[in-house]
Amino acid sequence: MRALSISKLRAAATLGAGGLFSPDWAHASAGLGTSPATALLPDGAAWLLAGMAVLVLFYCLMRAPWKEISGTSASHAWLVAAIVLALAWQLRVPLPGGAAIHFLGVTLIALMFGPHLGTLTLGLAAVFSLYLGAGSLERFGLTVLLGAAGPCWAMHSLLRATQRYLPQHLFVYLLVIGLFGSALVLGLTAALQLGVYAALQGGHNGEVLMQQALPYALLLAWGEALTVGMLVTLFVIYKPQWMLSFDDRIYLQRAVARGDETR
């Protein structure tokens, strides 16, 4: 039973912030051989998800703020970010039982480029991963939908909620969104992805996967959130043109007003 549970854990090669991008999650070892995890889905479901992912990316391509970033360094930064992410996703930390985790970067990308361009950046990174041999077309749809579009739009919704209900202060953006918001979205993404894996595995093996992998996933989510919080602070100070979600008219208006009053 222990050997079986370990083999099932190998099916979730990247957990928590790593999500669906890791190379090995598509192989679910069972008995003498291995088979793609997408084979656990109904026939044609993986390709249906891939088609949905292509439509989402096309929508984001049409709605991306190209005019806003035209002539700025952000017009090149999103391409560089896609390449860097594709390379970073190849660096994985193994866990007991054959699983592995890695940095995802989805919340940072969402804050830097917004939901449309952010999703497009992550989708392009997934394509680069395919070129590097670290992915498959069969799981491309799940990668984009669960590991890119979902977290990006979750961060966007959280940002809008804080702008509406919380004080419009710089530290609200840096701490509530950059740190705690990232931790929340990454943690929920981890739970959702593990839930999908557990559902595909089914039965006792799914329960074992959740019990043994979820603590590591949540721990990594918090660690990545700390990194994202620091990077967001640095970019807001030194590269504000990269932070499309940061509006100085919202978060710095009080500071500017106070400065005018003291003159």
C-alpha cells in the first residue's frame, strides 16, 4: 500500500505554487508501467480544455493593454518574463514520495501586467516549456486554465476589492495585495490543483495525495508570497512602469496632497 501511495504521489510532480507546469505530473505510475495523467480524463476532455485555453489566450491577446505599454520597457519585459518563467519552472525541489515543487510566479506576473497580459505571459511561458520538452499538448489546457488564467483573474478581483473597500494607501497595495493576497491566491491554487489530482486518482490514493502533499504546497505558497511581496516593493520603487496594476493616482494621491499642503 505504501509503494502504491508513493507511486501515486509522483503523479503530482509539482505542488502548491508549482501547479500544473512541472514536467512529470502527467505521469501516473501504476504497477509495471506509466501512463499520462490526462488519460484519466474522459476521451477528448484534454483536447477540449486545450481548445478552451486557446480561446482564453486569444481573448487576452485582444484585450491586452498594448497601447498602454507601447514605447515603454514593459513592452519587452513581459516577453523576458515569459522566458525566465519557462526556465525557472525547470528547477524543481523533490519532496518525499517523488513529488516536486517549484516557483510559479503567477501572482507576481498578474500584478505586473494585469489579468489579460499576465495570462498571455504565462501561456507563452507554457509554450516555451513545451519547446524545452517539459510539457505536453494534452495537459496544456489545464496548465493555462488552472495555473495561469484562474490565479491571474483571482488576483485582479482581489485587487479591485481592496481598492473599493480598503483605504487607498500604498501599504495596502504592498502588504494586503503583494504579500497576503499572493499567499491567499497561491494557497487556493494549490488546494484546487491538488483537488483535481486527487479527483483524477480517486479513492484512497487521492486522500493520501491530499494529506501528504497539501502541507508542503501551503508552505511553499507562503514562501513564494514573501518573495513576491519583496519583488513588488522593489518594482514599485525602481520600475513602476512594469507594475501595470499599480496606479499612483490611487495609492499616492494622499501623500501628494499632504506634500502640497506643507509647501
